[in-house]
Amino acid sequence: MERHVKISRFPRVGSAVMVGALALSLAACGSDPTTGEEPTETEGAEPIAGDFAGAGASSQESAMEAWVAGFQGANPDSTINYDPAGSGAGREQFLAGGVQWAGSDSALDDEELATSTEVCGADGAIDLPIYVSPIAVAFNLPGIDSLNLSSEVIANIFNGEITNWNDDAIAADNPDAELPDLDITPVHRLDDSGTTENFTEYLFATAPDVWTDEPDGVWPLEGGDSAEGTSGVVGVVTDTEGAVTYADASRVVDLGSASIQVGEEWVAFSPEGAAATVDASPRVEGRAEHDFAIEVDRTLTDPATYPLVLVSYAIACTNYADETNGNFVKAFLAYVASDEGQQAAAAAAGNAPISANTAEQVAAAIESITVG
């Protein structure tokens, strides 16, 4: 029997009202489409049954398809719906009690953590890193597949100071490139986006004299072009010569991309560089024992790292009053964080699997979630 993957998008009209219209659903039967193998149930575990909903980061979309397919293959009486409406929309729906878990390219902030007690009980919610991917600065320049772009140049492109691809500042770092006399069209995310927050955090940390706006999931500047979601900005750039954007690197395979300056070297994005960055970065201080929000170090100088990276989280309650929902979240996220789940995502999305150390910590956090 075939699996059918359906992805649709809905306007941001609030929180709980979205649940019935969530986007990604699969009919579960047959083999895992990412591996061609029959998924296996966890030995001794009761199969999960019911309809469940999540929402959030569009960066996770391809990985989520693989996770949902794998989990539903082992639990054929479950239906999982995931709406890739963006990190901000996902957190909003979760905090309103509209979905069982959220995906987000930025961890809950202190205010959101406080709000989470309203839907999760006194101990609130936790952030679990489950998806790591470099952010690419991707462009559409016929005949040019790669360029060296410093953080100062990237910042000046997106703040409107550099407006043509043959600008002297670009040419200086790309002496062998035949740069066209072509207007630059910077394209940013229209929605509240964790990718935007990670991108602006990188610029704020590495080009503070040029990029003076505080990091935020909402694009802070006027001008340029914009689109909803990862696929939206990639689509605009694909259709527009001279356009440039920032997006999950796994989604920009048909576009040119920039190498960024790390220490004294120019470094292209790679899953390995992204994973090395996360391992070299500390956890956010002052969080609960099982909250694994990561303070990404954007100023690393080791060329084995790629500091323009996003860490995408699963956001879950520490306690679920509803036993069915709680058992689902624990089982589904355990699969997502497992080696099998991480390899399935990497095969589908080209992202970096979380490290063994991170996976062990995340597994312990999932196990600590209480039900009932």
C-alpha cells in the first residue's frame, strides 16, 4: 500500500483553530520511504493509536516527513499532522494548547517559558535539540555556484548598503569571479521565523558595527522582498536573477551559496561543520535540568566549524495530563532522537544528526516527561 504525503499551508489565524487543518499527514502502511526498510516497533511497547498534531519550523519539514513516516509505519493506528507554519506560529499554537508539541528554530524565551506553565503545569515546557542544520546564504547568479561573503558584506547586502553584485566589497574577496552588473534583491522571511533569529544573531555577533539590530525572529528592516516559510524564500530566489536569501541549507540545492569567514579561512556550509559548532557551544544558563537550549557560539574561529547554524528544537511539556497525548509525545520524540530517526532525517533532509552525547541527554529528558 502506498504512503501519501500531503503538505498544505494555512494562514496564521490563531492557535487552537489551526489544529483541525494541520498540514502534513500520512497514511501509515508499508515500508519507510526514506530507507526502504520495514520500521519495527519498540520491543514490549504498546503501539500508539490516535490523531496527534504538531506545528512549527518549516526547516524541519523534510525531516518531519521522514519521522512521521517511520513512526506511523511502526504505529499504523496513529495519524500525525504537522503544520510547517514557521517557528513563531508553532510556539504560539503550543502555548495556546492547540498542538501536542512544537518545532522551533529558536528555544522558548523566558516569557514563553513562564506562559508554558498554563498548558503544561507548574514545571512548564522544555526545549529538546533534535535537528541541526547550517543556514546557507543562497543566491541566483547564472554561472556562479559559490562566492566568498564576509559577515560584514552579508550584513550590508541585507541592510541595503550593497545593492549590486559587482560592488567592490564583493569583488575584493572574489578576484576570480566574473561578477555581473546586476541589482541585488535581498529576500527575507515574512513570518516570525527561527531561521531569521539565527541569521540576525550571527550578523549581530560577527558584524556588530554594520548590523546593529538586536536578533529577532521578525525581520527588522524595511525594503527587499519577502516570502512565507523556507520554501517561499527559496522559491522567490529561484525565480529571480540577482536575488539572495538565507535558508536551511538542505533546501537550497539548486542555488549558489556563500562560503563565510571562520577565523582566517573561507568555509562552505556542511552538516559536519554545523554539528561541530553545536558541540562547541554551551547550554543556555539558568534552565531546568532537562531543558537543552543551546547558546550557539557565532564567533568560533576553528575552520572545522560553521557558526551560521540553526539548532531546531522539539518543544514539549514536562507533564501531560492527557495520558494518550503524553504517551504519544514520549514515543514519537524518542524515535526522532534515536539513531534510527536521526539517520532517516539526514537521508531525507541532508541535515546533521545530533551527536551521541546530545542524543543521550535528549533521551533522558524525554524519559523524564510524566503522564497523567
